[in-house]
Amino acid sequence: MNKFYSLFFIFFSIFFTACNPTTSLEHFSNNPVDAYSVQYTKKRDIIFNKELKAMLFATYLNKISTKYNTNEVYSFVIGVQYVNNEDDELIKSVTLNGKKPLSFINLKKESKLLKNISLKNNWAKYYLVDFTKDKDDESNKLNLDFSHSTWGKALISFPK
């Protein structure tokens, strides 16, 4: 009788496993940008003297929206949350593969662009930052580099 229950349990386990969706992206049926924003969002913490000083969030827009997928610029939504409301030295220092930003726009909390990004921090300040695409750059990574005069550097990398 034990063999029968074991066989019955294995059959139902296989049956229910086979009926599950194969990808988590199916849960984002309302807006496909939401699904891809999760995949192309990264977070880094800046820790100095064993204390958290800032949290950085970056979403690579070229991969998640056709509106931003151009041959001229790389577009990012970058968020910064300082633990003690420090100055904006980190966001002002950001470079992409060593190059300074082409444009820098402060985003309001109600921004439609922010509503489409699922992984965000409500206490962070967000910016739309564009960088010129360098056609001679043959690297396969996009390195966002943040530096602070006291706390050091943080790097967030994305594949091109």
C-alpha cells in the first residue's frame, strides 16, 4: 500500500509542476516594461567605516523600452538615497566608462517613467541621465562609476 501512495504522490507532483508557468515574466501582464525593468535594475551600497552612507539604484533604459533604444545615447534612471541627507556629490560625479553625462534631469516622484520601474526606493532622489554613445568603444560593458571625496567609489555594470 505504501508503494501505491508513493507512486500517487510522485504522479501528482509531476502533474502540478508541469502545469506551472515557465517564466516569471508572465506575472507582469499589465506592462512589459515592468518585467524588464526588474532585470535591468541594480543596486549598490556605499559603506564607509562600517556604516551605510548611501544607496544607489540604476536602471538601464535602453534595454527595457524602445523609446530609449537609440544609436545616439545610453539612458539610465539613477536613484540616490543618502542616509543623513548629504549633498549630491555622488550623483554629480557619475560617469559612464569614464565619460561625463550628456544630460541630467531631476525626476519627480509622480513621473510616469518612475511608475514603470518596479524596483525603486521611495526615499531616493531619481534622475534621468543620458550619456553619448561612443562608436569607437568596443567594450561589452557599461560601467557607471560614482565617486565621493570621503567615502570612495561605487561601480554598477550593465552588459551592452
